[in-house]
Amino acid sequence: MLTTKLPSHIKGYQETLDSFEQSMKDLQLEVLDLYLIHAPWPWSNIGQDCTQGNIESFKAMIDLYKQGRIRSIGVSNFSVKDLKAIMDATGFAPHVNQIRFYVGDTQDEIVSFCKANNILVEAYSPLATGRILNHPELLQMAEQKGVTIAQLCIKYCLQKNTLPLPKTTKKERMIENASLDFTLSEEEMKKLDHIK
């Protein structure tokens, strides 16, 4: 599945259409699997209120979706307030909200809202950009289960009904991270829920 994003600083209807066309030209594609608004604000000005620009961008994405140019549309890093704003204005729920989600940082309010509105949560950084890989409690649980910490954390995300997006550049690690033929018990999930 090929995903690309509307850069965080681009807001507005025509601006979104123009950026999408450039992305399609760069990717040499006719149809895109998933297109996301990268963030509710420019990364250079986190917290800036861009509600109207996001609404206009999402309207453009809805039109591209209805034209069959994009198979799924969504957002990234959107809070409940940000999601409600675009949904109220367009009457259309994003298919996806890609958010930071891992053991110790599960953003429960956003996840609950997404689940209630049939929005898939894509869990980026399910390994906390590597910071979690030396956590002593996770190491102990992983050893008991005969898996790696990465496998444990990815499985946790899956059992939380999110779609984990682990990052690696090594083929062996990709294969290992996809080998998840084990289940975390309810008790193990509760332990993981309480790790900070």
C-alpha cells in the first residue's frame, strides 16, 4: 500500500490539489492508495490554528477520493478537536488517523474517538523510535515469550486494534517484525497498558 502526505505547511483547497498532482507526477502514478494531511499545523509552527485550511484541504481530498484518484484519505497527528472540525464541516470521516502510539504512549482519548467513528488508527513509531527497545520490563516479558521486544511491541499495537508502522532498513528485521504468531494474554496486555 503506497501512502504519501500533504506537506504540513500546505493548507487550502487548490493548494492541496496542486500538491497532490505534483506528488502523483513524482511517484509516476495514476491512483494513490492513501493520502494524508501530515499535521494539523505546519511543523515550523506547531499549535498554530489552521482549522479552516485543514477543512479546505480535506474537501479537496474528498473530491479526489470521489473521482477515484485516491483509494483512502486521512490525516496524521490530528487531535479529537481537529478531527471533529473537519468531520463537522464536511460530513465525512477520515479513513485513517496516523498517530504516535506505542507501549507507554497510547493516546487513549484520540484512539477511542477514532474507534467510535470507524477511523483506522495507524500507529507510527510503535517502537518509540527505538527508545523502548532497552526497557527492562519489556525485555523480561519478551524473553519469557521467546520473542523480541520489537515483536512484543508490534503485537501489542495489533491487539489494541491499531495498524503498527515499524520502521527498519534491514530486510531481516522486516521479516522478524512480521513474525507475530503468538498472542499476548489479557494479563500481559494489562501489564503493558501500565508501563510508562
